[in-house]
Amino acid sequence: MDYLFGLLRDAIYGVILAKLAGVDVSELAAAFAEGMRRLVRFVAAHPELSQIMVHEGTAPSDRLTWLTQTHVKPFFNGIRPAWQMLRDARVAAPIDSDILYYVLIGAASLPYVNAAEVRLLTGRDPKSPTWIDAHADGLVSILLPGLAGL
């Protein structure tokens, strides 16, 4: 898990700015959109991380506590202030920042966690670059509807 979360950190590192004071909203929105696109590409390449987290998250355990504190909470805490700033600027969808984490992770990962179902249901391959790009763009347009107006 350290290895997989390390790959995720590498994939999204530096996209969301650590210091938000004085940051231009359009710059932050573009960075958040890029972060979502990178997250989708990462999950498409490494669905096993999401599969493991879905399994581990079904029941309390020492392992879940460790995963949450060590790996999930830093990501969760990292996106919340940026999301709130985007919400306040009416660029982001009006989703509570605590709930956003699950909307984002769920929406970004489910087609790759359930890739076999996607293939059966749609006849399309969720691992294709065309699917991945369309999925990422769709997620950005849903969660950052005000981005187009910036």
C-alpha cells in the first residue's frame, strides 16, 4: 500500500497548490481540474488501489485505521481547502468538502474497479485512452461547472 500510495502521490504531486492565500481562482480551478484528470489516469492504470480500499473500508480494523491516517487523510486534508475556495467562488459544484472526497474518488475509480462490468454493459473498454480522457473531462465538467466561464 505504501508503494501504491507513493505512485498516486507522484502522479498528483504539486498540482494543488499548498499555499492558497492570494492564489487566483482561475489558476486554482485549472490546477484542480488537472488533478482530477491525473487521478482518473492513475486509477485507470492502478485500479488495485481502489479495489483494496473498497474492501478495507467495509469494516473497522487496525489496518483501515493505519491506511486512513497514513495515506488517505493527507490527501483528504489537502483537497478540502482548495475545494472550499472554489465553492466560495462558485466555480465548483455545491458539494460539501467532506462529501466531495467520496464523490471524487468514487466517480474517478468505479469504471476501472468494475472494468468487466463496463465492458459487458457498454461494449467499450474503459482502459482505452479515449474512454479515460472522456471520463476525466466529464468528471471535470460535472464537479467544476464554473471552470468554463473563467
